[in-house]
Amino acid sequence: MIDVLQSVGFIGLGNMGSRMANNLIKNGYKVAVHDINCNVMKMFSDEGVPTKETPFEVAEASDVVITMLPSSSHVLDVYTGQNGLLHGGILLRPQLLIDSSTIDPQTSRKVSVAVSNCILKEKKDHLEKPVMLDAPVSGGVLAAEAGALTFMVGGSEDAYLAAKPLFLSMGKNAIYCGGTGTGSAAKVCNNLAMAVSMLGVSEALALGQSLGIAAGTLTKVLNTSSARCWSSDTYNPVPGVMEGVPASRNYAGGFTSKLMAKDLNLAATSAEEVGLQCPLTFQALEIYTELCKDGHESKDFSCVFRHYYSGKDEL
């Protein structure tokens, strides 16, 4: 069984990671951090948080290491690259490694195998090998700030239970999904469904406008009928229909079209690997790739309403 985990290393201090690390600090964990961005490292250092020059140095100072990185290639580099977490050969200090990056399940499994080939520098009770969890999140920057993320966790159930206090210091939900890679799989499937539902709602609202129905009126119909969903009632894509969403501020903030295209690419690759027919995945990927090529990659993914369907603002 994994010991109580108090000493936490955090690697990847971007929009999400910096807020997650701050919540761990607020909850009393002893945190050391690393990022390739010197400015963000200085920000933490100025607050009295220990900063480390390499992922390997983070590993040497931590019982558990959490990574929050942009892509599969970054994860592989931080774990298995030069000065990576596993740079010290087969001996490893951390008992637990948690990757919260959104990556493909295949990479999660590959990194987990590399971790399982190591042995602990200090054997704890009956634990001889370090354990890895894939634990991507849903909720975005606002939920990361508020400590309200949902964690989808794959790997050993014992490790999940040991890590649950950590997850609940950064989020409000932690769902055990099954064996290694299932956390990553859950995240990819969630974002696929999110993209397809946003496209469906945007298409319906744009068609409604073309047929003479105001988007606000059609939204009321959708939200009291069988088509109601998160994209219609919580994250509506039509400017002027709902306050406090990216559509109300020219699609600034939120979840970028570039990130959605990346996640749809993960879904498409996964579908091909298992030989499953997923036509909507590929159609959605094509649409978001086109949006990015047209210069909208940094806008929230709900901008598909305006920039792909040529939908109109609600006056």
C-alpha cells in the first residue's frame, strides 16, 4: 500500500498546472515545481515555492510527481528524455507518478510500462515498485482555479485510493475508470462527445436562423426539449444568447479550437488503432482543422458557430 503522500513534485505550470499546483500548496502539501518557462518558475520561487531545474531533480525531492503537459511527445520527454523523471536508471524515489495531461491511451500505457520497470530507492512496507496513474481532467481553467476539476483515473485501484486526497485538493470529483490508459481514454471520449454536440447545436441554431427562428428562441426550445445538452444550456455558442460564456466575449478564453483539434486527432488515432468506424470523429476533426487553418485556432471551440456555419449574433 502506498504511504501518505505529503511531498509533491509538479511539472508543467501552464494555465492548468499552475492553478492545480497552487491548490495543492493551499491544502498544505509540500510542493516543488518545474517548468521550461523561467518566468512562471520565478513566480513560484517569489512565493517561496522550491523550483527545480529538471524533471529528474523534481523526482529526487518528491514522494509523488504530477505532470500536466501539452502533448504525448512532451510527456515522453519529461519521463524518458534526458534529465527526465526516469533518468536515474531503474532506481526511483517517488512511489507514485500521476500524469494529468490529455494524451492518447497508448502513450499512457507505454509510460506506465517504463515506470513499472523501475524499483523504489526506499522500499515502503510491501511496495517495491513505483506506480503510475493516468488522470486527465475536465473543467478547464476556471475549474482549475476554483479547485473544481473532475479527474478521470486509470491504473491500480489501490493507487487511485491513495491518491484520492490529492485529487480532491485540486478538484471536486475523481472517477476511477479502470486499468492503465482508461483515464486517458475517458478524456478523449469526453472531448469527442463535447465537439460533436457543439457542432450539432451550432448547426441547428445556424439552420434555425436561416429558417427565421431567433437563436434565443430556438435555444429555449432546445433547453426544454429532447435536444437539451451542455452546449445549448451551459456553453451556448451564439453571441448575445448567454452571459459569461466565450461567445459573449468574442470567443476569447475557454477551450481553444487548436486544443479541440488536437483532442479529436487523439480520438481519430485511437479509433483507427482499434478498427472502429467513427465517421463523426473524422468529420469533426476536419471541421476543427479547417477552423485552425482559417486563423481561429486561439478562439474558443464554440466559435465554430460563427466561423464555420456563418451564424449571426443575437441582437
